[in-house]
Amino acid sequence: AEGLAEDEKQQLFRMWCFYYALTTGNLCTSMSTSRFERDIPPIEELPQTADEVPVCDTFQQILNEGFELYLGRAESIHLDCAHIRQKLTEINSKDNLKRMVVESIEVFLPSAVFEGGNGFVDLPGLADMDAACEQQTYEGVQQAAAVFVVLPKALAADKLSAELLCRAGVVKRVLEQPGSQGSRDVGFLINPEVSKDHDKMKAFSEDEQANALLAVNDTRQTWRQLLINENSKLRDEGLGKTDEEVEEIVRKTEIRNIYPMLHASFISNTEYAQEHAEQTERVLRLSNMYWLTGVLAARNREMLVRQLQVFVDTTFPQLLEKVLASQKHEAVSEDTNATAERFLRAAKVGRYERFGIHLEPLVKDTIDLMGACRAKLHQQIQDFFDDGEQVATFLDKAVERQPRILNPLLERMKRRFAAMWAVSPSNKGNLYNYRLKPAVFGGDDNPIDFQPLVDRLLATMKEATERVMELLVGAVEKLLPKERDDRDHDVINGLKESFFSEQSLLIEKFSTNFFAARQNVANLKVVDRVGTHLRKLAMEACDKAVTSCILSKSDGLSTVSDVKHLILTSVVQVREEWKRMAAAAIFSLVEKQLGTLTVDLTQAGRGRIFLLRQALVGYLKLVVQHYQMHGQPQLQVQLKEFHAQLRRQHEQLGNLCHDLQEMQDPTQLGMEATRTAERSHQTARYV
């Protein structure tokens, strides 16, 4: 442990405590490290792998049990909850070895909060003797859809919670969301009832409400500071938000005082609540428990609404188009259908050589198409940097702000040491919190909106998709008999729309999955966030341009005047070099993704999907299915009725989504969810 920082020593100590308990069956109940520093064996005596760690008999017996199940008597929810609390207290005792091997505890309770499919995860927390508990806390926070921080007082008084939000990446996750959507990922619930000095009889007095408001304001101020600090780090990577966007997140983050015990006491004591209706109404309103239930119900509802919206916008229209297409066109001739069936039988057993004479030209034409697409994408990127309004605005702001940001940096260079320090490559252009990059590029709050470029690139890829579809139709026609009437030609072309709607994988490769294919960058998984990643690449190019044009030329400078002259005469060159480097970095990404797409389209083999061949087979299947459907008149009648029914259901589903989206007030949602839960429990009780 010698030479370790104090926090590293504490972490190592926790790990040793777990090892000590695992091998001896004895627990370390003190956080003092003196015994650890005295008794830890030499490293050569410690096991080198996990398999070599000896497990004591006591631990082995606990592990062999597998799980324990506790059932309440279902006579009184209050007695069952007391039983649960007793069991949890026993398990969580610091003298109980079992707490070190428990992976999870699941508690099932009837509550309106959980009716919609929500679940609460109570995490172990920090500063625990067991290092695994601390790790579980970080993992749980990172995986949670939303984090509700329960505080006894304001956030400023709870340093562990603030530290957890930062170290677990929650603050960063909030800032990385588009706009102010990240404000929905975190909520702060201040529960004064857990404080020993809380007077429940004066919970809603004027003094208490004034203190509650003060706690909310203090928490919001601390939350603002956490966001500002993290946003400063993200700005260095080109991913930060503007000050206005951060302030919008702060404003929209829910921070409320809750009084669950007082709320429960009024709900449980129905006689008193009925006799004091006015007081009850005020308590239930100010306790914010209906609001909390509504927030959770709204989250679950919004997820369902999003899924329903996919059905309304995509699934139903595709199904309607497919059913309509089966009735809209005539079937191909019998000879054409027979030829298509022969090719499909060959494909079923892997004999794709029959396709060869027609598949090879299709592959060649597609590769040529991708080459032309590459040139167009390159030109679009170049035009964005040379003539785009977004880049021009960015550079204009940089020029406008340069004196205000650069002059203070130059004024700090009063001595040669400071001047050389500012342009030393090892310091990356930093001098006592004054930095070259913001001075050259207009500060950290001068972002570029890359979404217009992303939209243009994806529009080009959409055109390429349509061109590939045309090539596929041409290949299908070449596969089928040369001697056929015009009707076959019209039918094959008429099926193009139906075929296009079925090729979700092919469409995704050209659209939503184009930037994300074989990439590990989270921002590329969602099209709306691709612009954020391009902005990061552009900001990285800022650093590289400063290094290339200024820092790399600092050798040989001997005076303060030389350094200032180098900076002032290189500013314009830095910006021009940045344009070249940023365009090259973005095109490098696009070119790589285009190459990946071309391989997926045109090559077979291990790990390769040969989408063109799959699509060709899919088109032939559609031709055969269409022929078979037209041979059954009764089926056509059923399909027509089915299509009319689908249209009616599509309209009803659209109206339902609209009505659900109009429901916004969390308190009203919570009250309705509570009433619904109570009705379902009453019904179950009498059935």
C-alpha cells in the first residue's frame, strides 16, 4: 500500500476485507487501515488467480443455499412490510457474512407506483466495507432509466450523492441528451421525514414550507454547479452545451419535497380523512406522492406511446401497403412463376451459381454506384466547410471574440518562461487556465450545428438506396424468361414498393445504421446524435490545428515578442488548417462506413451477409407469393375485408396516441393510477 493515494488505499483495503472474510469467515467491522497495513501478507503468498482463492466452509455453505424465499401472510400489508424490514435488517447487518454474497433482493408489493411495469432499485450506496456493494451502486446508477436521488436535506449537504452522480456518469449522460431531454434522467426528492428533528405535526406550517422551498432552491443551485463543471470538460471534447441549454436543463429538472409517511397516515386513516376533508386535501396535495406516482406512470406510459407511435407511423402503413399491393396488380405468367420457383429451390440448397451470370453484373454496378456515391459525399462535406452557413457563422464568431479571449492570454506572457509555457506542445496551449484553442476559435460556447450536413449525407444515401432497388429490379427481369409479355414487366416493377417496405435491413444499412455499423461510439447508434459525434471530430481537429500551426513551431523561439508574433500571425492559418483537418476527419468516417456498406452489399463469406443476394432472393419470393395469392379468389375477398379493417384500426390507434400524448399533468396521472390500482385490488379481493 506504500505510495498509494488515500482513496486508492481505502479501495484496496475494502478488497482485502472481502478477501479476508472469504478465506477466514471473519468480518472486518472497522474502516481503520492500520491493521491492514500491519497484517497483509507478502504479495508472493497471495493467490495469483481467482480460482486459487480458498473459500472457507462458512461461506461455501451460504453459497450452496442458492436463494431464500420469504412469504408474507397476506393478512396485513403493514405486518408484511414490518416482516420485510426485519429480514432486510438482519441480512444487512455488518456482522452477517450473508450480506457479502447476496447479489440481489427482490421485494414485491401491491402499489400504484408499480402497476404500469415500473420497478425501484434500492442501491447499497458508497463508503461500504464491501467493495462489491460500491461497484453495484455505480453499475445500478449507470443502467437505470432514471435516477431519483432521495435527500434528507439539500443536495449540498449530501456530498456522497453528488459524488455518485458525477463518478457514475449520470451528469455526463444528462448533458449528452439532445436539447433538455436529459433533465428527465434525474430527479431530486427531499424527504424531511427522515431527519430526527423533523416535527410531523408542523409539516405543512408556513415555516416548514419556507424551509422546503429553500432546500429546493439550494439543491437546484448545487445541481447547476455540477452540470457546469461537467459541461466544461465536455466542451474540451467538442460535446458541451451552451450556457442557455444548461440553464434549461436546470430549470426543467424536477426537485420536490416529499412526505410519504404523512401521506400514508392520511390514506390509511380513512375516518379521520373524511372528517377533516379540507386538511386531507391539502396534505395529499403538498405531500407530492401523487405527483411522484404520476411521474413514474407517465414514464411507463410514454414508452408505450412511443411503441404505439411506431405502429401508427411505420408498421401499419407498411402492412396496409403490402395488403393493397396484393390486390392492385395482376400476377405474372405461369412460365415466369415457374422460372422464379426454380431459382428459389436452388437458393434453398445453397446453389447460388445459377444466379452468377446475372448476380455478377449487379455486384459490379453496385460497386460503381458506391464509388459515385463516395465522390458525392466527399463534395458535400467539402462544400459544408467551404460554403456552409454553419461553419461561416462559427468562424465569424471566432474572429469577433478573438480580442476579448486572446488579449488576456497575451497579457499573461510577461516573462519568457510564461510565454514558452503557453506554446509548449506538452502543455497543449494552456497557461494558468488561459488556453489557446478557445482564443482562436471563439470560446467553448461556440458550437457548430452539424445536423444539416448529416441530413444531406443521409439524403444522398437514400438516393443510393433507390438506385440499388432499381438495379435489383433489373436483375430480377434478367433472371426470368426473355420471352414474356409486357404484363410480367409491369407486375415486377409494380411490386417494387411492396418489396422496398419489406427490406428493413437493407434500408437500415443506408439510413439509421449507416454511421453506426461496426462502430462502438454510442452517439452513432441514434441518427439524431450523429451530429454530436461530428462536432466532437471537428473539436478534436481544433486541437490538432493549433498544434500543427503554433505549438509545433515553438522550438527556437527566444523572446516573449517572438511567441506573441507567432500566435498573432498564425491565427488565420490555424482556422484554415482546421477546416481541412475537420473535413478530412469527417470524410474518413463516412468513407469507412461506405466501405463497410459496400462489403455488406456485395461480398459473401464468414461474417458477411451479401445483402444483394438476399434481396434478389427476396424479390423472387415476392413474385411467387403474389402469383399464388392471385390463384385463390376467396383469399382476395378476405384480403379486401382485412384491408378495410386494418384502415379503421389504424385510424383508431392514431387517435389513441394523440389522446395519450395530451395527458401531461403528473399529479392527475398519479391520482388516476392510484384509483385504478385500488379498484383492481378491491376486485381481486372479492373474486
